[in-house]
Amino acid sequence: MDRQVRNLRIAAVSDIHVLSDGTDEPLIRAIRDRVTSLAPEVFIIAGDLSHHISVLEETLSELAIDDIVNLYVPGNHDIWFEKNPPISSMDKYAKVIGRICREQGFHYLPDEPYEHDSIGFVGSMGWSDYSFARPELGISEEQYMRKEYGGATWFDVFNVDWELTDREITDLFNHKIEYDLSTLSPSIERVVYVSHHLPFRELTVYKNRLPWDFFSAYMGATSTGEILQQDERVILTISGHSHVRNLIRKGRITAVTVPLGYCRPPNGDFNAFAKMAVADIHIQGTEVSVNDFQRGDMCEGIPYRTAR
């Protein structure tokens, strides 16, 4: 059979934001059961499990599924620095989370791509460079750099201790994406890009109100999407972060966001909730489809539960 038309099934989810008090065990079991029932070749988590490294480690252990490929990229919450024991954001991203992934049965895509037959998976947390900002709001770059406007604050300012600017971090990650794309085997015909932050502005949902549209500037970077569009092998991107699920076509690329969010099912039906949260993605040749995709904010109208 021609490798180009080989089918591949992917299960994907992000932004579970696992509580540290153990009350999310039913949700984790339901997500695992949902992925198992789909029987994909690849299971992807696109970041934001927990800002507590111990919770992230335990959750990855519970979600690692035998006999399929488990892939992970971290989210911005995952790399929030910790004081006890002290772990910096860069140490989390570059060292600690990768080690935990290897120990718990996940492949950490920021370390290196994963190749599955003729499909390559390239991954990065991604970052934001304010290119998603709405110029008509009249908000200065200095205010975006401070991450505060009109009394609303983007919490990364208190919890991420990069020693580089947002633009510098974005450039650093972009260079790594370019490198990973350039080092894929010659046999790789199609590429799936996995990230937490969004590669395309069109994935962002603006609501014409503040502070929502101010925060939208931190959703991603157009420069990342431009890199992906220049590589003709890229046919699919999977991201999280925005907490609003979206599916767009960007030329040949299908781009999907798969966040769950801070809420939990008020009726206690975790199986139905997990069914909506875990995206069922199919690749056949260069065609991509997503079955019964749940669009929008899964938490709309449901109270948030957060351990922040």
C-alpha cells in the first residue's frame, strides 16, 4: 500500500488544569477511557495539566496508555516556576518536564520530533509576541509587556521567570521548530505540528470586549504560523490555550484547538464530558477530518473550579 494514503487516528485534548486535591480523579479516568475507546495510534496532550510539577507527573502517569504513542507539549501553566522545591520556568521546560515525560511513557516533543511511518510530529509550547493584538484597541506594546491593562492582569507576569522578552522567547521557539522540521527523515511526507499557543490568528476568538480582547494578544504568534505555511508537508496543527475550541482551514492546513478548561460537569457525567473534550482526528493521505467536533467554550455557563 502507498504510504501516502495510510490512515492515522489521533486523540487530542489540552487544558485539563488538574486540581491538586485529588477531586479530578473521575475526570482523568473518563479521559483515559475515552481515548482507549477511540483506539487511536497517537494520543496528544497539548499542555496545561498543572502548574504543580508533582500533579503533572501523577497525571501523565495516569493518562499514559499502552500500545499507542503518547505525545506531550507543555502549556504556560505547566512552566510556572515553583518555590518549594525551587524550579525555574526554563528548567521546567528544558529539563524537568521532558524527564518526567520519559519516565511516565510520553514522548516530549519540544526535545525532539516523533516519526510515525511517513508522518512526523513536531512540537513546541509556542509563545506570544503580541501579533494577535487588536491595533484598534490602542493598547501600547509597553502595556502588553507589563501584562496589565485597566486593572486586568495576565497571570504569567507573576509566574513565568524567563530572563528573555516575549519576542525573544517566541524567536527562540520558532528557531527550534525550523530546526526540527529540517531534521526530519527524508521519508516523512506529512507533518503534524503540536503546540499549546496558537500558530494562527484566525484560531483566536475575539469578543469585542475587554479584558478578553486584551488577553487575546497572549494567545500565540503569527510568525510561528508563517513557518508552518512555508513547509508543504504540514497538514495539521493541534493546539490549546485559548479555552475556546475552534477548527479552521488555512490553505492546505487543518488547524484545531482542543482545550477543556477550568469547569467540570455539573451533573457529574464525566464520560459525556470527556467525549466532548477529546478530539477524534483522522488523517487519510493529505486529508484531515475531525469527527463530531465540539466547538466553542466547553465551560460556558458552568462555574469554574481552579486551584490557582
